[in-house]
Amino acid sequence: MGILNVTPDSFSDGGAYRSPEEAVERALEMESQGAAILDVGGESTRPGSKPVPVEEELRRVLPVLRMLSGKTKAVVSVDTTKAAVAREAIAAGARVVNDTSALSDDPGMAKVVRDAECAVVLMHRRGTPATMQQAPYYDSLFDELLQELSARVDAAVAAGIDRTRILVDPGIGFGKRLTDNLALLRHLGKLRVLGRPIVIGSSRKAFLGSLTGAPADGRIFGTAASVAAAVLNGAHVLRVHDVKEMREVVLVAAAIRGAAEC
């Protein structure tokens, strides 16, 4: 899953595209590099970020989605927590809703996803982007995460969303400490109990900088290590900025994971 943030303030690539045409060019480049999914987002969810109005988020994403329609064979995803944005994005060609609130921020989101019969990524998050990194704490990380994610999956199914259309994301960096992020990657296989494909988004995130001292745009090797660990421990979808490089990491890690016993 290639990341396409059409925002002025995302932590890594905010403001990278001066026009919808430049954003679409980058999306098609990621597809050519091996991205099977293109995830378009118009609102930053970095720690400390504030929500933007629906109208502004639509202004950012709709031109890109409309221009991508018919130009890409990749699955197009919209990264949003707002039902109104998801509805318009789906009409413009999106087939996945990537909701960092797991359908909890907007009570209308589940209906939009259900009626469109699209796929949805339910991500675990503690708090809001503005508050989630203010002293997050868990008594038992995996017990709490599994309980909360399972509850969101059950809520989605109860709202009429087909379980087979649901993916889960443990939310690396979303209300997590450094130790939590590392534990999630090491023990990712525990999430298999949910019975749904696992999405991991560790690309360029702050915990990598904490370990390496590198700035966001210099975390490619740290990202590669985290992607390899995720694949080896059962991840199904890797959400990344550096598609060309991470595709090679995925290919090698997946080959190791599938190697014969000796």
C-alpha cells in the first residue's frame, strides 16, 4: 500500500505535491514500483495534529481521486475518518476506506462502508491524533489491543459490514510507546486470532527515529527492518512511503517466511 498524503502538514511528506497532477504522477509511479493499493489522505493524523473541515479534506482528495480513476489498475483507498469524505471518495473511485478511528469518530461511517460494499481498514488508536501520544499506557498491551480491536470488528459486522471485507491495523505510533511499537512488531502473530488480514504502517515513523536518530526522510533502513519483521510475523499489507525499496524487502522477507524446513 503506497502512501499518498495530499496534505500540507503530514509528518513526512506534507506539502510534497503542489498540484493534483503532481500527486497523481506520484501515485502512478508507486504503482509502477509495485504498489497494489494507493492510499490517498487529505488530513494529517500525525501526533498533535488537529482535524480539518470536511470541505477542505474533500478539496484536497477529490481532484486526485477523480484523476486517478481510469488511469490506475491499483486498488484506490481513502484515508479518512469522515463519512462525508468517504462517501464522495467512493463515488470518485475509492474501493477501500482506511479509518484510523475504526469507524468510531463518525457514527455515519459504518453505513457508508456497508452501503458501498467496499473494504475497510479498522485501526487501533488510543485517544485522538491531538492527544494520543500524551503519556499512553497499557497494563497488558496485547490483551487490551485485541479486546478493543475485536470490539470494533464486531461493531462493524453488527452494522452490516461483511466480515470478509474487514482488515485490521494495530496502529503503530497511534497511542503507543516505543516499547509498545516494538512489541507489536515482534508479536504480530497474536493478531491472527482476529481472523482478518493485518495491515502494518510503520513507515518512517517516530519510533524509528528514536532508535536511529534519523529524521523522517532518512528512516528508510529503519523502515526496512520494521517491514521485514512485520512480514516475518504475519503482516498481509504493508503501508509505506518508499514503495520500490520496500517491495524488495517484502519479496525477500516473504521468501524467507515461506522457506522449506531443513
